[in-house]
Amino acid sequence: MNKIKLSRLQKTALTFALLVLAVVIGFRFHERLELRLDPEPSRTVPYPSVEVLEIKFETFVESMIFQGEVQADDRAVISARATGKVLKVYPAEGESVSQGNLLVRLDHEEKNRELERIRAVEDRLRSDFDLADKQLSRQKELFAREIIPRDSLDVAEHKVVALKAQLRENQAGLALLLEQLKYVEESAPFNGLVQKTYVQKGELVSPGKPLLELVSLENLKAFFSVPQNDASKLMPGMPVSMHIPALDDSEVSSVIHSINPALEQGTRNMTATAFFPGNADRARPGMAVNVHVELNKTQEAVIIPAQAVQRLGTESWVYTVEDNHARKRKIETGPTRQGRVMVLKGLEEGELLVVTPDQRLKDQSQVSVIRKQGAK
């Protein structure tokens, strides 16, 4: 096997390359050794920044919250009062109508033809009656002169009586038909909203068939259920605050109008009502409503924001701050209203409550207070 011979220049270049490689490897080894012997100091993790509230006693009005729905106090189901096909339903569901607005029109051509027939019968009966009445007068004169027998007079009198009866019967039928012609058009009995339509154009209806449902928007009320255990705490005239979650409006104030003593089947709850004031014109029947009933009880208590309370199962706790350290405090809570909670046990006046929830908070962990609120 032939050996490769290198020139002196090639040997010199190779020796230089090996020397450079050895220097680089030695430098990298030195760096790694320095990092091990003198590592870069770790970055300091900042303490959780919290906002605190100084706890003070406040006057708390005890209240209860019930769920219900908005209902219309004035409601009417407009039903057909005549037989006929539906020509047109004027308002659609959800449309507003004013008192007197036309709602539904029925086909009245057949009744018009019947009206013409009855009036023609009346004309004929009147003509027959006039003739029979004249003949009766003549028969009476002839009978008085003893020219005709009594039977002939009786026949003439009977004919007049019969025609009078037929005229009365025909007039009664005419009056009924004229009344029915009024029923081919149904109008709104009050200002309101079309809640539901039950018929369509071309449908044949008969008396009693529901056409549409109309609700008034002028007297809306909250209709809510009350558990029987709480019913004894409520009475008409008690102040309430009502809020419709579907609307962005704030709560509106009212009073309990009535309490129905009869229990609902199934739930065994009682029902109560409270009317909305005039500024609730965005409310609509069927919307869900929360009713806060203010009981006739007030007391001084520790009131804190609901967001400060953490819960797991039946346990509730908050964090307070002492000497820049968090302290986990188990508490016992009472009623909640408008995002604020009454604390029955666990907190004292003057303590600093953490109101900014932070998952990093632990008992005894150090914190940084960025803002201190006063009592709300």
C-alpha cells in the first residue's frame, strides 16, 4: 500500500489547523467550566400585586332574590265570531297595534249574498202584507154588511197575522246577519303587542276559533314564585328591585302588589306580582326577571365584594394582608345582593381584604399592595 507523502508546506498547514482546533475546544471547555463554577444568578420572580379594601361595618338591608317572568296585566285572545275564510291577518307576531287597528278580515261575500236574499224576502213580505191588510179591511166591510160569512173574514185575518210573523222573523234574521257582518273584521280592543297569531290567510274559521293573542304593554308586571318557607316573610307593599337580564337597564324599583295564597301544583310555591313603573317600556312579556325583595330588616355588618370570595364545595375563604403577607381566612357568608356579600364570621373591621383574585395567592405568601380602597 502506497503511503501519502506530504510536503513541508502541507505539514506546516496541517499542524496549524490542529493547533487552532485545540484552542477552540479548550476555550469552549473553559466557558462551560466557568458556568458551572460561577452560574448566572436566577431572575427574581415578582410578588403578586394585589388591591386591598379596608373593611368597615355598613348598614345592610336584608333581601331575597326570586326568579320570575314579565307578564302583561291586560291580555286578550281575539276569537272569531263568524264563519268564513280568513282574507288577511294584518299585524305579524311581535308588531305593536293601537286601539281600533284592524287585526283580521274574513271573507264576507257569502254573507253579502245572504243579506241581499233576506232584503228581497223582506220586500216581498211587505208587499204581500200590504195587499193582505187591504183585503182584510174590505173583508171586514163586507162582513159588516153580511155579504160574506165569518169564515172568510177569519181567513183574511189569519193571513195578515201570518205575514206579520214572517216579517218579524225576517227582520230578526236581517239584524243577526248585519251583526255578523260586523264580525268579519276584528279590531284591537286596546294598545298592545301581538303575542301570537293562530290563523293564516285562506283558513276557514268558525265562531270560537282563536285568531290572535294581544297583550298590553301599559301594565307589565313581574310574576314570580316564592317557596312556601319564605312566603311568610313577604307582604303586599314591601319594596322590591327588578332587573331583566336580557336588557342592559339598571334595576327599577317597585313594591309587591299581590301574593296569591294558593300553592302551585308540583312546586308547592306561592306566586307574587309587582308592577313595572312607566320607564320599563323595553320590557316584553315572557322575558325572565330577577326580583330583589327588601325585607324589613337592617343591620350593621361586614360587607365585601363578591369577587373577593373564593369557594370550594361548602368552604368559603378570602385573603387579607398583614405585613405584606397574604393570610387565608375562612369565612361564613350571608345574603348576597348586587355583587356584595355579607360576612357573618371570619373578618373584623379594619382588616385589609384582597379584592383582586390571583391564583398565585397562598397562605403566608408575600404580596405587593398596589392600591388601597376605602369602604364602599
